Amino acid sequence: MKTFPIAKFNGARGADELVIYNVGETTGTNSYGLEACVVNGRVIRYGNNNNAVPEGGFVVSGHGKAARFIADALCLGAKAEIDKENGVFNAEIDSRALEIAAEMQLELIEGRIAERIAEGSSFDKEKAQALLNDANAAMKNGEFEQVKALCEEAYYHTAASRAGEVRAVWHRPHEKSDAEVEKTVLMLKDAGFNLILVETNYEGKANALKCVHDFLPVKEGYENFDVIDSFIRICKKNGVKIHAWFEDFFFGTKDTGCKMAELHPEWMARRKDGGLLHDAFDDFYFLNPAYKEVRELVLSLVKELIDNYDFDGFQLDYIRYPVSHGIDRTAGFDDYTKAEFLKDTGIDVDAIEDNKSAEWRKFIEWRAAKVTEYVESVRKLILEYRANGRYIELSTAVFGDPNEAINLKCQDWRYWVKQGWLDAIYPMAYLNDAEDVGREVGYMVKNYGEAPNISGISPMYSKLPVIESTKQVEECRKAGAVGVAFFCAGSCTDIQLEKLKIGVFRDR
């Protein structure tokens, strides 16, 4: 029996807390945790967040350490009980739990086979049925772990596959020769990917030899090899689309340094005490989008990349301010920004003390408008290329939750979509539970469907179980996405690629 202290009943779930919900319709929790529904002392549903509270039962909900406890101590069918006297939650995966879980897995595969047949989907029916037959035999022998393994393999073979959808992957180059690039491209193509987003610059360093400057030095190891040119040539030779993955206002890190900060310190994003705002997001340094000179410079880099490389598309990333963590850790307190904001609004930003106030909201919107000005300028540039006969798709990698995007990062991607500036959005739905991913993607498709949704997911990067890659792709499809983008190629394992190939990416 494993135990974890109960923080509260029916209250808001805090950091590392385990909360029990036994009243109300749903738990109302966000996507950053893990839950299990319990009826008659057994887990009947496992995973997801914001679950319905079962009649006569309860939901155990955890964040952080508590979520890890739930992941380790529970499964479908597990014993679960509340010890009110000692204020703890008890969990146990006993033999009956393993049996219940195996029964549910067999039911699931039977249902998936029936669904594929009813749909008329192409799948290896004989292989799936053989795996199911073996699992049923293992069930009769009480070999519950074998049932689980066979049903998981059958899950991939019973996945629907959608030919023609976008199957993208972000890639941070590490290859040092054409041979290594070709190996990467062919590996990803064989798994079913048809679009590679290759990173042109990162941490204030250029991967593209034809876009090197004193403020954007070449990345170590690429002084004599243009890896971007290599990827474009080899992708086109092998029928794989290639898009630029461009970091807009992110220009260095605390550890690796930032040449731009040395050459133009006045252009950097600064917090209220005047220091560089490098501690708000992964120790990253950002340029300040409020400066017209900054926006024009970054736009010139976009043009330089398009002029020098034959990309099929261009994706803007880090197209925002650094993450805000309250007034004292927010970018935009340099003298220039404060003076311009005062001139435009009559508000002294130094006098704002409440980040819930109308004045602070005005500051958010004012800074977001500067980022939007830049996006509009890129769109106009893309249209100029199209007018001259060169079609380039424009997309953005954006924060999944649109409200958090603007409130925390001054990124108003909702407006860009409504204006029709983007040919696709790649919202980063980097959540651990497939249903949470589907819910977030579904919200975006429903409310901001003017731009096709190619859902960014990260099961490989987050080191989730292999099956989660398949589950997340399926949920994105159900939610109305036209494709998926995995972050990132460097996190792909051979087994994950193989399961995509035989399952959700089977049909090309």
C-alpha cells in the first residue's frame, strides 16, 4: 500500500498537492496534473484532468509530486481509498487491479477493431485479430502483463491512418555532412513525416551560413558546412517539405551569452530594476520588440533567409516578449519603452502597482501591438514574394492557450488568425494527457479555425510512454486539426518511429 497526504477536499489544486473531489460536477482543474476516478474502491478512469466527479465515488487529483505519485501508484482497476483519520490517500495495484486493467484493455482493442471495420479503414485486420486472440489466451492463463503488452501492440495496428495530412517535426540540426543530413531525412520520411521544420538560428547563433552577422555569429561546427542548404537539397530530392524554423526575438542565453546584448544593449528586454530579463524563461535573452529598429532588423533576417534559401515555408517562433512573472519580472521597463508608452497612453508604467489593473492591461496590449506590427510586416513581405511568383507558406509556433499567450507573453495570435495573416498555426499543446491535448486543440479549432491547426505535441520530448504519441495524434485528429507537429526530431526513438510507421502514419 502506498500513501500520500491529502492537501484538501474540493478546493483549488496547488503546486505538488493531492486533492480529493467528491462533490460538484467536475474537478475544474487545469491541464498540468493527473487524476483518477474511483468508484467502489477501484479506479475506473485514469489520466486526464477536469474529470467529472462520479456518482457515489470521487476523483483523486494531483499536481507535481502528487501527480507523480498517482502515475506510480495507480492504474485502471487499482485499489484506492481515503483515510480521513490520518489525512492520507491509500493506493495499491493488487492482482485484481491487474486483472481489471487487462479486461478493459481487451475491451478497448475489440472496440477499435470493430470501429476500423465499420469505417472501412485500411488496417491489418489479420494482424490485429491475431494479437487479440493471443491476448485472450494470455488472459485465461492469468498472464496480465502479457495481455497488456499484446493489447498495446494491437493498439498501433488498429489506429486509423489519414493519408495526406500534415506530419511535421521540428528539428534542431546537429549533422555535420550531407550523409548525416540524408540519414536524418530518410529516417523521418520512413516513419511517415512529410514536413521538416529546420531551425535556422538558436541561442543567438546562426545555423545558416548565408545569414551570419556580427550580432548573429555562426554556430560552432558550422563554419564550413551549410547545414540549412544541405537539408533543403536533400529534403527536396526525397519529396519532403522543408520550412524555416526561425527564432524571432530570442537572441541568446545566460550561459551561452548574447552578442546582440554586447553590441546593442539598449535593444534588450529589461525588467523593472534595469537588468536583462533572462530569468523569466529558461534563462533566455530577448530583444525588445518595442523598438522599431529591432523589428526592422529581425524582418531583414527573414528576408535574407528567404532570398538565400529555397524554403517551402517560413515559421516564426519566439514571436513574443519573454514570460512575465509579475510586475518586477516583466520586460518593458527600459527608458525608451516607458517613454513611448507614456506618450501614447499618458500612463507612467513605473507607477503601476497592480497587475490586475486597467493600466497594466493597457501595458500588455500596447506591447502586444508591437509584436503584431512585426507579424504584419512579415505577412506583407511574404505577399510580395507571392506576387512575384514564389509561394511561401507562413506559419507561427504559438502558445497553446490564447489567454495565457497574451497575458504572459504579449502574443496576440488570435488577432493574427482573425486577420488572415497566417496560412497555418502550430499551437504548442505540450500537455501530458492525450485528452487534455484534444480538449485544448478542439477549443482552438472551434474558436480560431480561420487558420489550419497543425497541433504541436511533445510526447517524445516529455519522455512519455511510447503509446502516448499515437494517442495524442488521434486526439488532435478528433479535435479537427489538419495535422500534427512533433517536438522534436532529436527526441525520437527508434521504437516510437516504428510505432508511428505501423499505426497512425501508416497511410501516406
